[in-house]
Amino acid sequence: MNLPHLPEAALATRLIHHDYEPPPGFQAPQPAVHKASTVIFPNVAAMRARDWKDKSGYTYGLHGTPTTFLLEERLCALEGGQQCLLVPSGLAAIATVSLALLRAGDEVLLPDNAYGPNRALSASLLAQWGVRHTVYDPMDLADLEAKIGADTRLVWLEAPGSVTLEFPDLVGMLRLCRARGVLAALDNTWGAGLAFDPFALPCGDGGPVAVDVSVHALTKYPSGGGDVLMGSVVTHDADLHLKLKLAHMHLGLGVGANDAEAVLRALPSIGLRYRAHDRGARVLAAWLAQQPAVAQVLHPALPGSPGHAHWQALCGSANGGEGAAAGIFSVVLDARYSQARVDAFCDALRLFKLGYSWGGPMSLVVPYDIRSMRSSVPAYLAAGTVVRFSVGLENVDDLRADLAQALEVLDT
């Protein structure tokens, strides 16, 4: 086809400026993938008029394409929010929130069982920039109340906590933050928008309470394949979203179109996968609780696990009363086993692979030294070594057999 406006154009030019456009109206089950850094404007007036701060038009690839806008809106539906930002990882989501909302002289509070990289960020970069951090006991509401001070601007929450999976009084914490005028940000990766609604937490009296910000490592359940790195920051307040979006823009954060496509493709099955992970994890956690080598099982849905009553109140009515929980749990192997024996147990596993993260099809295992990760080891944790399991989508009988043969290694 000849270009009427460039009749003598060379092939190289015509390959770039070809005037054919496909007809509109094409629809398919999966959305189109739009890849762009540059966005073309029809004229100078449109270039000057468009605003990157909302979804009224397109300005530059970092600020959104049809593909990323669609993913953002679907994630809002998942978590119950109104606005969403996409970032390259779950840690990037955490960093975006802290960098946007904190400045020199401010204080941020973190639970003692916070995601390790969040704590490291606060102790390194934020400290260098004059932001102080304080650790609070996530299972003691009075401790949080005592530590919220005049300079506290942000409280990080996790439900449940990282690795040891104790479930806090999330509603009580949010009420406290609201009463003290402090913003509350929740790492909602475990809940995934399925175990509870972070923007409408039932509290029995006075109506629901809400977090201010929900961050989510889309790397886990939303992508579901163990092959995507991405995070999200979801809010319900337009002014707060704009403050976060400004930081997002200044930091130059963006995600790849193919990664966005992968998450969009996986989202329709997230509920099915989450329940499958949950059921497998509960079966294995209950079985391990009966094994002599195991001193304690840490799983919010199991009676006796720290914070089980809080999990029951918040998540227990989901799925027709079955409750909802992510497919991860930890065990404390008895203190009589040395670290070397625990490592040998992990090495002996055949189906559970050694690797970080969770939420994918393959089961994973990681041993942890809790003493190096906490300000103090809580009294409710049994003596011994903590090992965390992420249950994948394998047959649960095969996984149980794998655990049984590896447990024999502990006593050899």
C-alpha cells in the first residue's frame, strides 16, 4: 500500500509510517497487550491538554497503557479499593509508600514480624534520610498504642506476620491508628483480597474499618506462576492516591506489558488457586502437628496458633464458613535438632524445593533463624528451629509422603 502523504518514501520509512490501521471492534477473552514508551498524540493541543494523573488519556508508557489501566482496575475490584499503582515488585510497593509519605523527622512503626526487606529499608535508606523507625509487638495492642508518638506518621501492618504467621488484632490496630490520626498501610499479600476486604473490615459495632493503603506482591497469588515480579499499591482516598502517584512518577516506576498480561491472564483463576493452596496447606499442617519431631505448627487457621481467634473473626466466615487462608505455614522443629539436622531435613525433601516466595504451582521450603530476624523471640513460640512451607498445587498425598521421608533424616 502506498502512503499518499509520502509517495516516494523508502522501504525503511514505510515500514515505520505505514498508514494501515486494523478495523475496530475486535474482542477476545484475553485483553490486548499494548507495549509503549512513546505515546502518539493527534496534535499539539492534545499533547498539552492530557494529564498523566488520571485515566482520561495516554501520555507516556510509564503513566499507563490500555493494558496496565485494565490491570489496575481489576486489582481495585480484587481488593476493594478505588485507585491502584503498579510497580516492579512487592518491595517496590512498600518502598513507594514509605518514600511518598515520610520525610526527615518522621517516625514509622513496624511490627516485629514485618517482612524482612521492609525492616531493612527502614533501617538503611530511610534512616539515612532522617526517618526514624520503631518496632512494636504485633500481638500487643497496648504496645502499639504506647509507641505511637507525636512524630509517628505511618504504621505498617501485616496480617499475618512474616514467617511466624501470628494473626494480629487488625481491627483494633486500625481503630487505634484512626483515633491517633496516623496512616495505616497493610501488606496484604497473604490475604490477596480474598481472605478479607482490607477496605471494609467488619468490626461488629460502629461499621467497618479500613486501611489507608494496601500493598500487594502480585508476584505471589495474582500471577500464580512463579515467573512474574510485580507489586501494587491500592488506595480508597483520591488525595492519598495522588500523593503516592507523584512519588511513583518521580521514581520512574513502571511494569512491562507482558508481565501485566501474565497477571491479567491469571486473575480469573486466583480464587480457585487460593482455595486449593489453602486446603493443601491445612491438611499438611494438621498432619505435621501430630509428628513427634514438630514442637509447634504456625498456621492462623489452626486452633492454638498465635492469633487464631483474630483470624477466625476476620476470615473464618469466608467460603461458607470454611474460612480462608494462604497456602503457607511454618513449623518449629524440636530444639533437640541442631541447625545442621534441620538443614539436612530440608535438603532431603524432593517435591518441596528450596526457594523464596510462594503462591506458585511448586511447593517450597525455607529454614529460618528467627533470633536474627526479631528484636526478641516471643514467649508463644516453642523452642527450636522455624521452617516455612509454601504449598503448591501438587497432590497433597505426594507432598505428605515427601515430608514423611524427610522427617526420617532428622533422626539419622
